[in-house]
Amino acid sequence: MITLKNPILVSISAVVLISLSACSGLSGSIPIQTQTSQSKDAEDFASSEKTISENLQPIVPDDNPEPIAVQQVVEKAPEEPEFWQKIRDGYQLDLSDLPLKVQKQRDWYLENPNYLRIVFKRAEPFIFYVADQLDTAGLPLELVFLPIIESTYDPLAYSPSHAAGLWQFIPSTARQFGLERDRWYDGRRDVVQSTEAAITYLSYLHRRFDGDWLLALAAYNSGEGFVSKSIRRNLREGKPTDFWNVKLPRETRNYVPQLLALASIISDPKKYNVTLPEIPFEPYFTSVQVNHQIALSTIIDVSGVSPSLFTQLNAAYRRSITPPEGSYQILLPRANAKDFRHFINTTNPRTWIPHKEYIIASGDTLSHIALRFNVPVSSIKKRNGLLGDRLTIGNTLYIPEGDGEAMVVPKIMRYKTISHIVTSGDTLSSLAVKYGTSVRDLRAQNGLNSELIRIGQALDILVPSASTKSTKLRRLFYTVKSGDSLYLIAKKFSLLISDITRWNKISREEYLQPGQKLTLFINPRII
């Protein structure tokens, strides 16, 4: 975990002022020795122990019946450093005398504050974890901005070159660094596994290029072979071999300046008039190990996590249920993990994925049952814990309902800057409505001191480059039938139990009565 590399001096002083009512004024001060401590809590970035002043008792001389008034003044200890200061404390790259290319990239960020707001908001569930892992590995904490450049901290990001995840691993590099991928799971989108692989890869590149982080970053983007070839060419021609002088693809020439520009802004946000979001000094998520196959919808429902957040945290799972073999980690916000742990410790794993129940009749065989329900014999045996093919008449078999649908991944809003030429009748208010932004953002993006614009003026406007059309939902009044439960109704209409209870203001524990009316909002295509 991240430890405090530059311990904070915590100084607490106390001055004891003593006044004798019958005598002339007497004052004195007792200095409290300064103590310095280093954080011992691996859960926090830095939590310095605070020296607590002793409880000084007033001295009452035997010959003085009047008590001595004691005033104890204790300086308030400084608060522990904010998250961003911890990042700055872990900087290792040289941010002095940055080239014009970096300055231009920095200007772009400053002219597009909405972009920074969006990416930092998206980074919130992951950035503490990434920073913690980088610090543990001894890597520069500027690298915490690398997923912004690679994926805008979107674990579902996918590029035309088939790179995926926060760290944008292509399939060949993913295999090289142990990230598995099959029809069930893609390790490139696993936040924990991909971060470990990225740290291993970056550490290797740092050694490969003799401790030059800029060349290592260039190789991470364009490949170590390309960078090595460029270095050899410059050596033959007697030219410098640093990042700024070797021949690189255009994308890579912009890639490193983007990271340096971000790091320079974070190094002094007040200088650049940037307000950074508050990031808690604690992990956002925790992992829960699951040793049996489970439907992701069950986890969402039990834990109470929103589907979109769950998908972001568990983007590695490619189907609606976890893989059938092995153990897997489910990432949940820490506040939501307790209910899910209780669920997996107190319920039968056979009920964790959708199933039918079948009562074994005379003449039944596993092969006939498997053929009837169109599922493999092996799946029936695994689901029911059968070691052989022998069946007992009257026993109930759990029949798994397939291997889960492919996960439908929601699109994450991406942004691009367009240029709008002001025409007659345009106002900042009308443009804000037209482009789905705000007057405040338009003014900030274009450095406007007022809402006055002129015809022919070019305005930069940050707009979504991809969006998802929302499905129109249909309101349905459902009459509860005998045998119905919240679980069965939610399953029938592809809803969450939490949504049904919220819409109808009922409790999860409440028994449904036949004839009871429920209001449901459903996708009309499922009925």
C-alpha cells in the first residue's frame, strides 16, 4: 500500500499561563517536544500519528487557598495531506522547462475544463487503487494519469487496433503478460489484473530503455521495437537519442506530452485555476471471492449497486453469469460488499443462476433430460453435484438455463470539440440548449468574460461524440397470481427487485397477495 515517503512534521505546542490572584502576574511556557511519525495504516495514503499534549494539572501551593487558573492552548494539528498532494509527492518525472508541445497540450486541457471534470469523475472508482499499486511498485505517480490518455479511465474502452480496458492492452501483449481472454472473461478489462500487468510491463520498459521514463512511455504506446529502431538510427547518424529527438509515430509524439501536461497542471492547480475533485483517502472498492457460478443480476440485486457502476467495476465479465469453472473476484463498493458476502455465505449456490426444477420420473436418464432441456449432461451434473449418472425417482434436478446472454455493454459518453460559427440570432443560452451543455461551460471553454458574442465568431463547443438512445419504457399494471414472488416477477420482465419495490413502495420482505396490483416499467420488446 502507499506509504508516506515525506513524513509530515506534526507540531503541537502548549502554553500554560498561570495567574495568581493574590500575587503579581506569573507566566511561563512548557514546550511540548515535537514528534514525527510515519503512517502505519496501509489502508490510507498517509495517516500521520498526531502527538497529543499531556493533561497538565494545575499546581496549587499548600499555602495558597486560591486555585491557580490554568489556560491550556493547543495548536490544531494540520490535517493529513489531500489525495492530490500525495500524488505530487510521488512525482519522479522532470516537469521543468517543458517544450512548447507540452505547453500547447496543457493549454488545450485548460481551455476544456469540462473534459477534465468528466475524466476525473470517471476515474474516481479506480484512481486510488491505481495510485496505490504504482506507489507500492515504486513507479512514478504521474503514471496515474496514463489511463486518462489511454482510455479516459473507461474499463470498457475498445480501440480500432483491438486494444481494450483501462490500460488498452492489445491481445498479443495481454497474452504476454498473463491476461486471460475467452468467451466468459476478458482480463484486459479486469481493473485489478490489468493494472498488475501494466505495472509489470511499464517496469520492464523502464529497465529496457535504461531508466528513461519518456522512452518507456513511448514504447508502451508504439511498441518497444519501433522505439529501439529509432534509437539505433539516431546513434548511427550521431543524433541525440532522447524522446524529443527520436523519430516516432505522430500519435506517440502527442501521447507523452499529454501525460506531462496533465502532471504539470496537477502539480500546481492554483496556478492554472483548476479545481480538483475531492478523492477520499481510502479504497473505493473491495473484492469478494466467488467460488461458484452466479448470475451478475443476482449480485446487483443483492448488493444494491447500480447496474452501470457494477458493469464499470466488473467489466471483465462478458456474459450475464460468471464462468462455470474456477474462482473469480467480484468488485463492489465497500459499503455494498457486506450484504453480498452474507448472501454467498448463507444461500445454496445451486440457486445462484437461473434454473428450472425437474422432478425425476420413472425411466428418466441424464441424457434424455439433457436432450429435453437442450443443455449438456455435464452442466446438469455439475449444477446438482452428481458424481455419476444414477438418478433417484422423485428427486428434484436443477436444470441450468443456458450459459447466460452476452453482456450488453452501455456506451460511455465520449467528447469531442467542434467549432461553431456564430450566426444571427445565436446566443450562449440557445447554443447551450442546442448542444446539450451550459452557458457557464461555453464561457469557460472560450475564455469569455460575458455572454456577449458576435456574428462570425468561432466558438469551441465540447459535445458527446457517441451516445446511447434511451429506450422508451412502457408502464404495465401487473396482477399478482398465485405462486408469484418478487423474484419471479423481476425475472419474467427482466427487472430488478429493488426497482419493483421502489415503484410500488413495498418492502422486499412483504408477501405478495393474489390479485394485488403492481406498477412496472418495462421494455416493450420483451413482451
